[in-house]
Amino acid sequence: MTTKRALAGLVLAVCSVLIAINPTAAWADPGFPPGFPPNQNQLPQLPREPDIYRMLPIPTPDQDQWYRAPANVAAYKPGQIIRSREVQTRIVGIPFPVYTKQLLYRSENVHGQPIATATSVVVPGIPWSGSPRPVVSFQEAIDSTNSACNPSHTLQVGTFKEASLAIYWLAQGFAVNVPDFDGEFNTFNTWDEGKMVLDSLRAIKNDRSLGMHDSGFALYGYSGGGSGSIRAAGLRKSYAPDIRLLGTAFGGTPADLVAEAKYATTQQPGVTGISNFTMWLGFAGLSREYPDAFDPKKLLTPAGQQIVADLQSRCVYTAAMTGMWRPIDEYYKPGMSLEKTPSVMKVLREISLYNHIPDSPLLWFHGIWDELIPPSVVVPTAHKYRDAGADLRFITAPLPEHVTNAAVDWLPAQAWISAVLRGLPPGPRFMLDYPAPLPAGFPGT
């Protein structure tokens, strides 16, 4: 409980600052559960990041007409540009000296219906000669339920949380593509993520002023960004064969969503209890795309319904603070659960990664002990990829903790992507999965 108390104290200190900035944003909903069981996270309702963003001079996407889909969006082809603009990229609010062009383009949602979404193409002032400038498509771990948290907005205000990783590719002269790949409902871990990533690359090819029609592309993403990356790689052959994809490096993302749901819905000891937030956030997003299956009124108690409602407009930071150490299985109505709901299980199986095998080189990494997504949720699918003939390099990295792996594993991923974009071979295939890295009964096994 010491770790929980320290984290709770830090969170409350941060929230106090936010309340001082905007007191109307805090504890606004009297219907939010006033208290929780003593063995759970005791944080009350937190301020919402989108409320803070709306105080800034740069309008949020829901207030910016530029993002609006035209009435005839269905008449556009996938990847066709609807409109474009040049914007200023910032890091921690400070202008960053790069050229950034945003493209609003047509894509599809999870049901195949046309939507409009945006991507940001960041080009350094470093000349590139000998070939079209290569492009790294950097899928950020958006993991949020509000468009204010999307990278097309956070790049402008300076809160793009993975900027320190992206700049290394810019320093080499590569262009970096950063799509808003979570769609109109900001739902993650669904196959339309892959379509939106691929259509963002089509949009880049379609913008002649960028000069990247014949560029080679590589994908990178970790956690939620890894989901968007590998789903794009998996759908490329069937959905976008016109995209020349040279490689995908990704990690820290759930592969078997049924297994992840089984793990993250229950109370977990120690640090692993953080994983509970992933299912609250996933439920909130999926209830928008699949309202009949993920129906909080049918599955959850009134308190559980209030938590889902509270998570409908948050960025990942306060969503994680709200949902961690609050197992969703303690908020089921009597006799109800995700596992006992056939429509929920059907959706989770359909959106799991084993349904589409990529046809381009892969570098896949995962932590030996990841408190959010244990290797048991990942390694069996990696074996399925290998057995199906995927061009796979897989490693269970000998590192603990989800965010630690994001930082450390990025180094070889960055080097590998840089190599394949320069025309070097992706290297030999390997499967370093360490099938039993931890003793039986260890949290996350």
C-alpha cells in the first residue's frame, strides 16, 4: 500500500494545481461514486485534461471547424485529402523548428463506414537526396476518449508525450507522420486503427507538395501505438497494397484481447493493479463502437456505470488514475461478466491480433514482466505469426515494467527502422520468447 499512498499523494498534488487553474473543472459530477471499497483506489473524480485544453488559445478539435467531415465524405476515396493546413509544432509549448503540414483525409470506422480523420506530417529542414525522403509513421499511444488528446492537437500545444522519441528520426532527415488513428470515437485496439494509419500514408502520397509519393514507409508504435502499427501492417495486403511498407517495429501491445480482458478485469497484487485501468478505458471506448455488446447499463452496477461515464472524456493520464486498482469485475451486476456475455467475447476475438498476419518485416518486443500486458497475452500470438510464415523478429526483453520497456526497447527499434528505411535488409528472423521467464504464480504469468 506504500506505493499506492505515494502515487495517490502525487496525483492529488497535481490535481490541486489543476483545480487552482480551473476550479470549475474539478469534482463537477455529484453522481460520481463518493467512496470506494478500502482495498481499491481511493482517488475521487479528477479534473479532465480536455477541460484544461479548452482554456488554451489553440482550439480543440471539437471546437475547430477544420476537422469537420464534409456531408459527402462517402464520395471521397480512402486516403483522399479533404483539406490541409500548415501548423506550428511545439514541445512543452515552445515552437520547434520543423515544417508541419496537417492533412484531413477520408478513412473508415470499424464498421466500414466513411469518416474523416487527420494526420500531421513533420519534415525537418535537413536536405534529403538520392531518393524520395523516407517516412516513419509514428503511432503515439493515444489511449484516450477525447479528441483533444489526439496528436494533431497535442503537437500544436506542445504536449505530444512521445516527442523525445520522434526527434531522433527527424535528426536523420526522415519525415515523421503522426496520425490521429483512433477515429471519431477515440476507440483503441480495433482494426479500423490500421485502416486510418494506412490511409494517412495514402494521404501523404496524394499531397504532391510533400514530394513523398514514391517514399518508403516504416511503422513504429508502443502500447496503444503498437496496436495501430501492427494492425496497419496486418491489413496492408488486403486494404492498401499500394503502400510500400518496409518494416514495422512495435511492442507493449495486447495481442489476445480475450486473455487481456481476463487478466485486467480482476484484482491484481501490487503494481500489477495498475492494469485495471486498461479495461475501464477499453470498455468506455468500445461502448461507443459496439454499444449493444459493451452496454454498461446491462453489465455494470450503477457505480460501474458512473465510472464508465466519467471515462468518456479523458486523456490517458487521468483515465489511468481513475481506473487503476479498481477491478471492473467488482462492478458487474449479479450474474453478469464480460466472459459470460457472448457478444463481448465475439468482439474481443474479432479484434485480436491473430486474425491478420502481416506480409512485411516485423520487429516485435515485449517486457519479460509487463504489469499492464503480461507476456502470456502476447507470446502465443507471436508463435502463430511465426508458424504462419511471418517475417518476424520477436524478443521478450529481460526488463520489468511497461514504461521502462517503452524507453529501452525504443533504442533497437529506432536503429532497425532507420536501417530498413535506408535500404538495408531487415536481418534474420528469430524467436526469443523465453516461454517460462517467471516462476509459476508470479503476478502477470
